[in-house]
Amino acid sequence: MHAAWIVFLTAMLLFLGLHPGLHPALAQGASRGSSDEDAARRLHFQQTIRPLLADRCLSCHGPDANHRQADLRLDLREEAERAGAIRQGKPEESSLVDRIHSSDPDLVMPPPQSGKTLTLEERRLLEEWIEDGAVYADHWAFERPTKWELPDSKADHPIDAWIDRSLTPLGLQRSPEAKPETLVRRVSLDLVGLPPTSDQLDQFLDEYQRDPDLAYEHLVDRLLSSASYGEKWARWWLDQARYADSNGYSIDGPRSMWPYRDWVIRAFQNDMPFDQFTIEQIAGDLLPEPTQSQIIATGFHRNTPINQEGGIDVEQFRIDSVFDRVATTGTVWLGLSLGCAQCHDHKFDPLTQREFYQVFSFFNNQDEPSIPVAVPGLDPDQIKRDIEATEGQLASRLEASQQAMQDWEAGLDEVAKKKLPEAIQKILGVELGKRNAAQKRQLYVQHTGKADEEFLLLDKRLQELEQKRKEIPTTLVMKERKEPRATHLLIKGDFTRPADLVTPGTPGVLHPFAMVSQPTRLDLARWLVDPANPLTARVLVNRFWVQFFGSGIVSTDNDFGVTGAFPTHPELLDWLAVAWQEEGWSVKRLHRLIVTSRTYRQSSVLREDSKQLDPLNQWWSRQNRLRLDSELVRDALLSASGQLCRKVGGPSVFPPIPDGILNQGQGKQSWKLSQGEDRFRRGLYTFCYRATPAPANSVFDAPDAASSCTRRLRSNTPLQALTLLNDPAHVELAEAMAGRIEREGLAAALRAAISRSPDAWELSQLEGLDRWTQARILLNLDEAITRE
């Protein structure tokens, strides 16, 4: 074997600590009695060769048969050997080596015009890989995760044991624990999206002096049971659900979707198992005797935009909605860009266009109704029964007086008719047999006046009930059709070019789909959370990790496919995924496990050795410092200024926004400023127009709800500081903060903003300023909108 290659294999094994435990991608080889050297070859392919092929070769020589060049497929060893591109152990007989080294612009690969020219080092890697046997390995993410035995470690927490194993070969250790004030603010913001109040801070610090670990565990448990927990994690999920309060496109009319948002809040608050959480959102309406709550949950896939423009082809935009549902399902639960197979086979992953339309078939058989929703004081079913009963009583009275009414009407001459109210005259102009019940009741009241008081009371009661019915909120849901639609593969994704009939199914590269005679969304939902699914638990655990650490164990959290990143800690990812399922898919237990680790509790201060040996913090030698998401920026400043309303759920609200914002779309939208406590609700509840979102949300990188967002970006621009200083909502909070400074003192107000007591120097910099300026500074501090 090539000497450099042996050195590489040995170093890789030692660096990753692969012996005795192997990652699932290597486990198959290991189970056959292969050596650590074989395992390292497979790992080398996964980490180095496959990404190189994916980036430079597979767009033309990959799974997509429609765009494949020269009938050469490089992602499968058998196909590459068949075409002569690779001869194991014989680079001199491998056409791939000839082509990558060629100086002829017509022969060299990749072609010069592709912009993907290989470097000398990359050519060397490919040649040495072939020389060493051209070992291929199945993609790690398509293998079922294994709960590996924990490595030997002094750490008493499973996460810390895995992290220590990766740090030790680097000569690194975890950073010391963060200061208690930093810890309480960090975990409060991460679990409930709010900074600790002064009382909460005092309670924790008092307990921390006596027993730091016990105090921290008590703090975590209080936060997990807080009513604010569900709100914080609902916002995270709503990004993935592409939730908004409007229909999108140019008209962007308002829609009522907040009952779905409230369902998500309750689901997280009540720690609904994630498998149930999945099933109810994908197919709650198909469960036996579904409850209103389970039907509302199907709003997940009603968050697609709706085009209300005149002259559109309704079927085209219905198909577009189904495309979105397939792509979103692939992104959210599988971490795969399934939507890329809409027009052709996927260029990199083993996902065919036919498989895309097999999944499409599950979402092609629904109607899209809006249903009334029962809320306290407004029960649609009861109101309907009351209306029917009252209408029946009134109808009986009318029936009994029918002859008297006809006689009265017959006795009216033209002069008498003209003296009657205009509305009554119009009713009299309607033929007797064509009058509706409401018109008949109006005539009866006109005829009898106040003489028949049970009738007047009944009529008033009916009007009140009708008004109540108008106040009943509605929400958009999915409903299975009695007659399913036929699903065809669409040529190039064009809805006007149907081809072969397609039946429901799932990608063959993943675990088998339990076929039944007529598969439905419910079968698909159960397939998604089947323990045999290699992706769902991994994908979601990794996304939770992102929320607690700023980046994932797999850095490409929305792509677990061939072009995605290899996990930095594959065994840890798999251990967490399996443990989560074994614990009943409890999100709160998983969150508790993560935040109680010493890895999570580390300081975020950058050490010199960590800077040199782990500059990107991919081995978690410290915590990461993160700017808050846009809604949490508002929440933190609401809390600091003492204005926060803790009401949970209900219709979206309209806090102040800059003038003229709603003139940017096709037509000016309504924004009736909320009054009272609704003006100070959490950012989660701010009404979201897709076309014209509140500027503060856009400036702080909130997604546009046009498609599923699995991880928000974090930018740093001057507009953010200008927004905190000048946005009407923030000016209003600064006024409240000035009042808090006046009442409680500068030190207390600053502590409320940054969750720690200021030092003498900090106070000295502020004390000479007026209250208003002090307030604006406190709410614009980097520390006030940052989680350490």
C-alpha cells in the first residue's frame, strides 16, 4: 500500500477514535470481520471521495438518467467498473484517471467550461483511492442508526463522553462552565425564549451558592414546565411549517391559521410524543374518529400559499401546492431535497422522478376546506344546534299565523305600502313562495309590532346566535376525498403533460413501505416515524442540536443526502437518535438531556488553544455566542422593559410598525393597531403577511414563509441597530424602559436587560445621561439581544 495512504489511515483512526466502535456506514464491513484498515477506507470514501465526486462529477454522471452523459454513472461501483472508468487497484487502466489528468480540453474531466476543475491534490486523492481498491460505501445516512456503547470516559453524561473522545486526540478539553448569570440567561432563552426575570435570577443564584448542579437541574425543570416553553418551540416548528397569516402571491389576503399555530404550542407544551406529533399533522383527519384538535393539526400542509388572482388556472396552483407538500415533507422529516426530483431523477441522491410522484400521490387526494373551530365561549356545534332550535320555534309561530299574515298583506294598498320601511317594501315585492325565513320573520314583526313579545325575544335570540356564529374562528385543514384522483408522472414537472399512472409509494433507498391495498397519508405518516426509518430521528435530533449550539453535528441540517456534510460526531448523533426513540419520542426529555450536559454548560469565551486547534468549534470545545432570532429580540426587550404580556394563544396581533410598509404589495393591507395587552404580546403572535412582513422581522432574518426553513441565518447589519433605535414598537418599549429606570433605578433596569448586575464602570458611563437616552442604550446593547 502507498506509504502516505497508510499514514493517513492510521491518523484518521486515531483522530476519530474509531476502535472499537464503528460508525454505521462502516458497521457492515466490520460485521464481516474486516479490519480497522478496511473501515478507514470506507470512512475515507464517505468523508473525502464521495463529496468530491458529488461536487465535481455526479451532476453529469450520477443517478439522473435523463441528464447522464456518456452512459457513465460514478456513484455506483458496478456501473463505474462496467464503463471502464475504474479498475480496482489499477489506476493506469482506469479511464477516469486518464481523463482527470488529460491536457486535451476536449477530453479532460470535469470539462473546463464547467468551472469545476480538479486541483492537483484532488486528482491525487482520486488516483490513490483507485490504487487502494476503489472502496465504495453506502451513504451513512441511509443506514439505520445504532445506539453505540458509550466510550470510556470520566464524564458522567453520555453527551460529554462522546465529546471528550473527539477532543482528547486534539489535546483539547471542554471549556470551564459558564458563569451562573450566563447559564441562567442562556438556558432560559434556549428553552422558553425569554430572559430570566429578576426574581428568577435571584432564586437561581441563591440555590446555586448551595449546590450548583442541583440548582441548575431545578432551573431546567422549571423552564420545561413553564407555559412559555411551548411558545418558544412552536416558533421553531412554524418556520419548518412555512406558517404565515396571509395567502401570499401578489394579493396576499389574510387567512385564519392561528388555530394551527396554537395547536403546535399546545403540542410542545404537553410534550406530545414526536411520532404522534408527526402523524396528526400529516394525517390527523384519517385517524379513527378524529378529534377537532387532530383535524386542526393537518393545517401543517395548508400553510402553502394560495393565489387569489383572477384568470389563473386553478389546477396549476393546486398542483404547485402538492409539489410544495412533497418537498416540505422531504425536507422536514427526511432532510432530503426530494423536491429536486420533481422534473427529473435527482442528480446526486438515489431518488427517482417516479418516486417523487409516488409520494406526490399521497397528497393528491385531498380537498382543502376551512372549518369552524371551537374556542371558549364559542362552540360551533352548540351554536348550530341553538340556531336550529330557535329557527324551529320561530317557524312554528309563523306557520300558525300564516293566514293572518296573508290577510294583512292582502289588505295593504299602494299608499299603505309606501308608508312601510324600505326593507319591508322590498320583501313584499318578492313572490310569496320565494321568501326566505328571515324575510318572513321581518314581515311578522312588522305586522304584529310589539304585540307578540316570545316571538320578539326569539327573534332577538336568533340574531345574537347568528352574530356569535360570525365570530367563530376558522382554520384551513386537509380532508381526504371520497373519490381519489389519478396521479400521473408529469413530464418535466409540467401539469399539462401527464405520462404514466403512479401509485403511492416511498423512496426505495430507505426502509420498506408496508404496502396496503389503498395507501393513504396515514400510512405515509407512520412510515416517516417507523423505528426502521434511518433519517427522521437523526434529522430532528440534529436540528435540536442546532438550536442549542448554533450549528449541527451535521452542518447541512437540511441535507442528509450525498452532497450533505458528514457528521462530526456520528456515533453521538446515532446514540441520541436511538435514545430519543427509546424514550418515547419525548422532546422535553431530549432537551433536558442536552442542556444538562457539561458540553452545553461550557463558557463561550474563546480560548487560545481552542482558537488554534478548533477554530470553527466543530468539536465543541466551547459554547457558541448567538444573536437572538427576530421574535426573541422583541420578547427579550418586552421583558426587560416590563411590558411583556404572557397571554398564550389566540388570534394574531398588530403591534406598531413603520408607516407605509403595507403599501409595498399589490394593495394596501389592513393593520389595525392592537390596544391594551395585545399590543405587547410575544413576537410569535405578530400578524405575518408573506409579501409585506413587519420590517423588524425581516431585518433580524426571519424567514419569508415561502418555503420550509429549517435553520435561520444570522446576519449583522447596521439596519438592526437602526431598527432597535427607531422602529415604532421599539421606541414604545424605550419609553416604558425609561419609566422602569425612574421607578427601580439604573442598575436594576440594566440587570433586567442583560441578566447580570452591572459593574461600577458600566454604571458610570450611563449615569450622566437622561432617562430616555439611558433607556434607548439599554435596549440597543449587543448583550441585550445576544445569548452567550
